Amino acid sequence: MSVDRALPDTTSPTSPSPSPTSPPASHALRAHGLAHRVLEWPGPDGAAPVVLVHGYMDAAGTWDLVAPRLARARRVLAPDMRGYGEGARVGEGGYYYFPDYVFDLADLVDRLAGGAPFHLVGHSMGGTIATLYAGAFPERVRSLALLEGLGPPDNPPSVAPVRMRRWIDQVRAIRGAQSAHPTMTRDEALARLAKNHAAIDRAVLETRLPHLVRDLGDGRVTWAFDVLHRTVSPMAFSAATFREFAKLVAAPVLFVDGGPTGYHPPDEDDRLAAFARVERLALPDAGHMMHWTRPEPLADALAEFVARADSPQAPA
């Protein structure tokens, strides 16, 4: 079953986003053998918590414009996924294989939510992580919200040998480099971020930058992600495999898209059709980074969806 709706375009992605409210608490937790960081926006006890999973080259801290709205009714938790922000780093000889993200999430929610059901929200790469978890552990997820999080373009099996060689070549090049990450001034980092997100107002990006860099002192910063994330993974994404996980998701699903400037794989409708119960919501002109550009209507939509999923009248 699929329901489509759109929110009116009342703001522009080029407009500055609202300022975050009180800062979240920061927790250090061990999960899947590594030391992780999880941010928590405290909320009333009793309601099922919300777990927010960020996307590629992002960090938990950039949920700060969305999480406070959700925390009016429940706890909100956001992990830095391994290799991003203040998240865990793999040791020498390790790599960031995609199933490890799902294992990390499984351990973290067991520590933070016990065995109780919770609400799961994933943006971009985080949506893929969330779907794989929700398909593997359907009894744990009360609702699933995917913010343009249906996975990257599909890959045929024929690309596997090419990807394997590229992965080895790229990892070797990084290990042989003198410095994993270049350092830069804050203005240089902001200029790079603006180049990668040309449609987003510079004032918005200025508020996102502190979550995405590490301050080295003397006016220098470096990116807060492991440089191994710049390499191609040897494990190609399979849309067919994604759909098999989606078929096993028991919870209601909300898919939010950022309009025509967002990310839409060619087989988006086919991927969505694999979910048993899905509702589609459009945020016109929000673009892919909707939690940066239109956090208020996004947070309101998520809060309403989660509340409906918690309702005793919600369909089983």
C-alpha cells in the first residue's frame, strides 16, 4: 500500500536554517568491538525512542536542527557511524564494510534501548543501513523513515572484478601517502563544502561545518571522516538484495524525497514497492540534504509519523 502527499514549499533551501536549541549529551559506548559516540537529545520517558542514522560524509551532529523537535515527545539518539565525525575508527588493516554498519547499529540500539521497539530514521546511506537492520530485525522497529535512503545506483555482477582492483589500488595509495588528510583553513573548508553543495546557502553550510571538521588549532582544520571512505568499496550495492530486506520490514514506512533536485535512483518506485506499507512525502526543493535545508517541516513530518505509529489505532 502506498500513499503520496507533498508539503507546501514555504521555505527555500537557500534560506538559513533555524539555530539548534540546547546541545545534546554525548555518550561513549562500545559496540561491535569498537568505541562509538552517540548523541542524545533527552525526552520524556515512556515513549519509544527515535534513532537517527546519518548518511555518507555526514555526522550525527548535523541532526541538531531536527532532533529537538522530536525530543519534545521522546528520547532521540544519533550515532556517529564508524569512520565519521567522532565515531569509531577501524584499526590497521581494517576497512569499512557495509554490513559492519548494521552490526554497529544492532549493538548500539541493544545498549541504548534494550530489547524494546524503537523508531528508526535514516538519511541517504543511513537509510540503507536502517532498511537492512529493519529487515533483519523486524520485531525491533516500530516505524521506519527513509530520507532519500533507498541505496545508490544498482550494480551488475560484472563490475565486481573492476571494483576489487580499484579498491586495492586506492587503499594502497592511501596507506602509502605521507598524510591521510590535508589541513586547511576554516574558510577553505567552507569553500569546499559549498562547492559540493552548491544549491545550499552559505549561511546554512557555516552552521554544518563544525560538525564535519576537526579543529587542529592555529586556525587549521581537517575533515572529520576517515580517508578510507574516499575509496570505492569492493562490495557493490545490489538493488535486488535491498528489496529482499525491504520485503521483511514489518513496520510502517515513510519515504521522504527532496523534490526534483534530490537523489532519485532510476528504479526508485520498484524499491519502494518492496515495502508492505509505505507512505511517500515530498519536500519540494529541499534537495538531498533535507535535514539541513528544511529541518522544520521535516521534523514536524517525522514527529507526526512517529506519533501515528505509536498510536493504539495504528495497523499491525
